[in-house]
Amino acid sequence: MGIFEDAKETIGEAAKQAGRAVEDTVDKVKDKADELKAEADVKKAEAERDAVKARNEAKENLRD
């Protein structure tokens, strides 16, 4: 019975480690997705800022 108990314990530990590895990978993917979304948001905000600046400059030029 000792061999079977050892095997069962080893398999259980391997399953736990595999589960932790999967969770870590999922967390890393989510973190990367959040990072890419944040970068996209920054680029969008910068583009909007540049568009407003250009529009304001065009209006200013029309006033002159």
C-alpha cells in the first residue's frame, strides 16, 4: 500500500503545481492585456489632444 500512497501523493502534488502554473500564466496574460489596453488608451488620448490642438490653431488662424 505504501507505493500506491506515495504515487497518489506525488500525482496530487504534480496536479497542484500544474494548477499553479496555469493560474500564473493566466495572470500574466491578463496583466499584458491590461498593459496593452492602457497603452491604447494613452495613444487615443494623445490623438484627441492633438486633434483639439490642431482644431484650435485652425480657428485661431481664421480669426486673424
